[in-house]
Amino acid sequence: MVKNTDASKIKPLFDYVLVKPLEQEEMTPSGIVIPDTAKEKPQMGEIVAVGPGKVGKDGKNLPMQVKKGQKVIYKKWGGDEVKVGTEEWLLVKEEDIMAVVEA
């Protein structure tokens, strides 16, 4: 756990992306409340910070395909959870991001 740090001070390295997981619905469309124990791990989040990109074999940075502010869908078990103060974030490799959600 990182203490006394604002997430805006976390700068991902290489091809890592800092994602804020989006909360999933707590109720089904038919009105049934889903208990915490039955909820699935979120797979959608908003990008908060993006690293500079992976370094290619030629030593040059490969540009990132995603940018700050985009909503993305990532692999269910992809990324590493990071707790900053009381908030939980996810550090995900760009290759674990499967799609960008258009508004």
C-alpha cells in the first residue's frame, strides 16, 4: 500500500497503464440486489495515467494505443491491484487491454 500519495503522482513506466476500475451494478435489471460475495471482478475502468510506451528492439519507444480519460475493457485477471490511501487502482500492461469503449 502506498500512503499519503495522490494517484496523479503515480507515473506508469514502459507500457503500463493506471486504471480506476469502474463499479459494477449492484442490482440486476429485474431488481435483485447482488451481494458483495457474488460480484465478479470488474473488467472495465477509466485510464488515469499512461506510461511512455514499450521500448522496441531498435531502442525506440513504441507509441501507446490508449490515452488518459478513455474507458477500457481489460482482461478479467489482468493487471496488479495497487491501493493508494483508501482507493484501489489497477496497473495494467497495454497488451492486457482488449478494447476502448466509445462514448
